[in-house]
Amino acid sequence: MQAASRESYKVAAEHLDAYARSADPAAVAHTANDLLAVAGLLRREPRLRRALSDPARSAADRAGLLGEMLRGKISEGALDLLASLVSGRWSAPSQLLDGAERLGVEAVLASVEAAGDLGEVEDELFRFGQVVAGQPGLSAVLSNPVAPVDQRGVLVGELLAGKAKLATVRLIEVALAGFGGRSFTGSLTRLVELAAERRDRQVAYVTVAAPLTDEEERRLGARLSAMYGREVSVKQTVDPEVLGGVSVQVGSDLYDGTVLRRLNETRNALAKR
């Protein structure tokens, strides 16, 4: 987002945090669903996006238009948050869509945080991403932008019935639609990171040839926390092709100590002789 859009989103996000502190988790979850439904409407209706982000209209006019359309159709909490959102200045209509979608996601995360389930939802999102990555056929189906999101959502619901929290399934549905214009895989990754950020944690993606023990994972997390000055959420991927060692990615930082990397470097050095 550009500066004006970031500031507008920040104001709405602060209103969301204040609302989430005073409401029960079920009410926040209901509000989240309303926010995401409106984000879906904005995705389908470019003329509405333009009208609600039009700088030629006053903030009161844009909020009034929103109220005329949605009052009585969504919760008052969701309407108030969306009014705050559209009252801001947006650099482009697409950024208003991104802001509405992000606000809905943060509302989902706020609801599970209030219920004490945020860490579990974060782990479920990551594990589902791992399952999809390990099954090319499933990955192709869920990532297919031509297939209707609703149909892919039904498949996700069937796969996760009784195995994941409703909030996790709802966030995966957001990923299916391409959260923030990302691919399905990229959307899942971003959702994991947003869940970690809400817990004031950094995500470390760790790739190993064989699973780390709980103690090894704890020690690695402690070392990374010391390096980055904040708690680190370790997300472990097992890939026998790396042969041994550990690869760790935190943000744009990559520490690759795998045997595969060293072998590749040796091959490259020999090829240059």
C-alpha cells in the first residue's frame, strides 16, 4: 500500500482492536465474516470500489453510500469498521479492496486470539500448506484460478471437517480467493505470518532432512529469538533431498547450512576449473 492507504488502514485497524477488546469472540467472528463478505463484494464490483474510494467524494458521502447499501444486511460492528475504512484516503480502488480484506482477516485472527486459539490456528494453516505442497494433484486443484472459489472451498471443508478450527477453514477460503492478489501458496504463507505477527512473533521457515526433536526445535527457536530480538515461531519442513544440515529463512534472511548446498557449491567450483 502507498502511504495514504496505509494510514487509512491503520485507523480502521485501531478501531478493530478497540472493538475486539470489548466484544466476545463469537461476536468478533461474526463481524469478521461480514467484513470478508463485503471484501468479496468489492472484489466482484469494481464500480463500487471506485465509488467508495473516490477522492472527489467527501468522507461522509462515501460512508453514507456504504450505509445505504449495507445497513441491516451486516452487523453494526462490521458497518462501523467499514465506514471507518471508506472514510480514509485510498491511493487506488484496489487498495481499498486490499484494506477491506486485510481487516476481515485481522478480525478473524482477533476472534481466535480472544478465544486463546491463535497459536493453534497459525499451526493449522502452516500444516495445511505443507499437506498441499506434498500432493501436486491437490495443489493444482486448489490453486486453479479458473475453478470457482466456492467449489474449491467445499473441497477444503470436506478435507478439514473435524480436523481444523472453523477460523482456519475460513482463512484458507480467503487464500483460495488470492489474498492481496497473491497465489494460493503465497496467501497461506502470508496468513501464517499475520497470525504470528499478532502474537508478536517472527516466523522462521526451517528445512531439514529429518525431523528435529522437540528439544532441537526449542534450542533453534531460542537462538533465533536472541538474534532477532523477539520470539520466533519455528515452522519445520522435512525434505530428504537436502541430505543433512539445516536451512533457515526469516523474512529475507536465508541461512543455508544444508549438505545439498555444499555439494552444489562444490560441483559449481569444479565445473569452473
